[in-house]
Amino acid sequence: MYRIGVWDHFSSAHYLRNYQGKCEHIHGHNWKVEVVLEGNNLDKSGMLLDFGILKKHLKEIMGILDHKCLNDDVEFFKEISPSSENIARFIHQELSKRLEDKDVKVFEVKVFESENSYAIFRE
């Protein structure tokens, strides 16, 4: 089994639904996102997937989230609270769709909302 990973970042605002505390109010984060792919087979070049392809797909997904109020501007979060956990799930689903025709799968998505707080989604 091989694994590769890349990271990127985005900035956005959000607020948590059905939550009592300071995060129920709109606030922002500079998020860091790490994604890890896995697979059993390498291509003719000896790669699981070209890092450039993975970075391109992740950058597209970051564009959906960057400088947005996630609750209002991203359809996925209009009913689902944009917690770190749900953001990780959203990125996992979006990246998985983009890689359907490749011989790899998304192993995990890790979303950091701060230097010392993160959530992981694995399917």
C-alpha cells in the first residue's frame, strides 16, 4: 500500500448551528487542509498519482471555500453545520469525486482550524 499527501489552505467565516458558546457567532479561521491518498499500484512513472494533479484538485476545492461564509455561500453547509469535522467530510467527498477515474482513493482529510486543533475524516 502506498500513500501520498499534500496540503493547502483557505480562509473563511462560519458559525456553528445548534451550539451554545462563542462559536455560535460568526467568526473566521485560516484553515490548513492535509489530504492523503492511498493505492496499491504505481503508474509507469513509479507514482501513485502526480502531485501536480492532486494539488490542482485540492486547489479547486479550496476555491469553493476560500473567502466565503460557509453557512451562506456553500450549498453543502446550508443545512449542515460547518464544523471542522463536516468541512473535512466535504473536502473528502469533493476530492473523491474528482479522482473517480484514478486508481487511488482518498485515505483521509485532516482540517486544522488552528495550530493545535484539527479534525480528521476517513471513509
